[in-house]
Amino acid sequence: MFAEFICRPISGEYKEKHFGGTTADYSWVKFTNDDGEEWVGSFQRGWLNNSDTIKILDNREKVFIVANGAAYLIDMAIQEIVNSEELLDVKTVLVDDEQLNIYYSNGYDLKFVDMQGNETVIFNYNGFDDIELIDIKGTKLYATYFDYQYRNKQFNIEVDLITKHVYDSFYFEPSLINKAAQNAYKSKPWWKLW
């Protein structure tokens, strides 16, 4: 299975599927199935420049296309779109190891879509700016973000994908957490202070 962005092909050169239209400013993707069959799809583009990506999910026979921020989950077996809702303003994308969920961000919140096309919000917190997804290791998702009200400093977040607990370096640094835990352990109860 393979997919790549291409220039608009000559009409009739490939079997065509249109996901939103056929104008020249749409994104075109050429797909190659495992049996060698080639076909193209046209995708209506979003409004985010430089936000084009393709994630191939071999284990699920699906492809996740981002065309200028507009995202589409395509089932390669039936050559149809899976998601029923529009997925807009997608800037950064990661796929988990089992290829069960596709995690993405529009820069200020974090969402995922499952293989049935259902979108779920993990968190939407307006204190984050320019979230960039970095990696998924086990059940932890790692990302960076900026808080422009705090001197343009970059911070790290760690999200437990099961409990949805968010660890944010803006509030805690690992060394401070360890020291605070040690001090709390060694401190006397308040009623023994006098």
C-alpha cells in the first residue's frame, strides 16, 4: 500500500475518486493498493499552508490524508472516506503503534480519531499555543508547546492516553517535583509545629 501527493493528473489517466471536488487548487493523492491497482483522489484543502501529510496505516488498510489542514481517513479497500465529520485545522499528526487511533492537534487542543472515523477530544485547553506532537511510547504521548504570555518559552507535556492525565512542564519540573515530594515526606504535621 502506498500513497503520495501528486500534481493534478490528466483526466482519464487513473480511476478517480473526489472527496470534495475537482478544482485545480485541490490536493491530489495517488494511491497504490497491495495488488498494484492505482487510483487518485482529490481532496478539498483547508486554510493552513504547509500542513500536508500522509500517514499510511498498513495494518488497517487505511490512509490518513491532511491537505492544508483538512483531514480525511480513507479506507483503501472500498476507496471511501471513513470519517463523517470534518476534521479541520490539523497541524501535527501521530499514529499509535497498534494503528488504532490517529492523534492530531490544531495547535491548541489535542484530539484523536479511531478507525471508524469517530473524533474524540482528549483535552482543549486554551493556554497551549502551537502544540507539536513528538512521539508516542507505550501509553504516553509526548508533545511540546509554547505559552506566548510567558516569554515565548517552549514547554513539554506528557499525556497518559488511558487516564488522560496531563503532565505539564510549565507547572512542574521533574527536579522540583522530586524535591517537593521529599520535603513533604520529611515535614512534620501542622499540629506538631508549636
